[in-house]
Amino acid sequence: MLTDVEIISRLVIAVIAGLMVGFSRHKKAAGPRTFALFCLGCTIFTIISVSDMFGPPADKTRIIAQVVSGIGFLGLGVIWKQNHDHPTGLTTAAMIWVTAAIGILIGLGFWTEFAVGTALMLMVVYSKGLLQRLGLED
């Protein structure tokens, strides 16, 4: 069972991680607050799913699986089609999905995986200028 200090620490770290990711999107509809809330929500659901607060759960991964499905649905909501076949919002949708995964890692206490995943995500997000200069932007 997690202590109150461990739970509060995970929640604070989730908000900070979400804000860090969201700062790259500060001029977009989904910005720092949105990403902080996604990460925080996923962390809360993960803490609930692995805790024994309601007795021993039959399957601790059930809530996490539903979070993944729900986040996928939300991500789909930010993808729009313009000019018939030109989709926009794919990067934001992918970032929402990865931010959810980061929140789950925080909730599980997988600190190394969280740190590496967050660093890699930020590298990809902030590499846009470099990729454009190299002619590799998608």
C-alpha cells in the first residue's frame, strides 16, 4: 500500500511532467494545463487500480486498459480533416497518448522508465526545427 507521501509525490510529479510536455504546445488548443490534467488523471487512475483500497482487485490492469482506450478516444477528437484528406492534429493526438503512458508509469512508480520516456518525448517534440531544416518533417 502506498503512503500518503508517495501518492502526493506521484501526483505532483505527474502535474510537473504534464506541464513540461504541454509547454511545447503553448500556442495550440491543447496546452500545458491540458497535458498536466491528462498526466494527472492517468496517474490517479493508475494509483487507484494498483491500490488495495477497495480490497484485493481481481485484475490490477483492468483500469489501466480502460484509460488507454479512453485516451485513444480523446486523441481521436483532436484529429481534424481539412481540404478533404489532409488530417491535422496528429502530433497533438500522439502527444496525448504518450502523456497518458507517462502518467501510468508515474502511477506505477516506474521512475527510470518515466524519466527516459519523458526525455525521449521531449526530444522528439523539440526536434521539429531540426527535422524541418533537414527536410524530414512529416
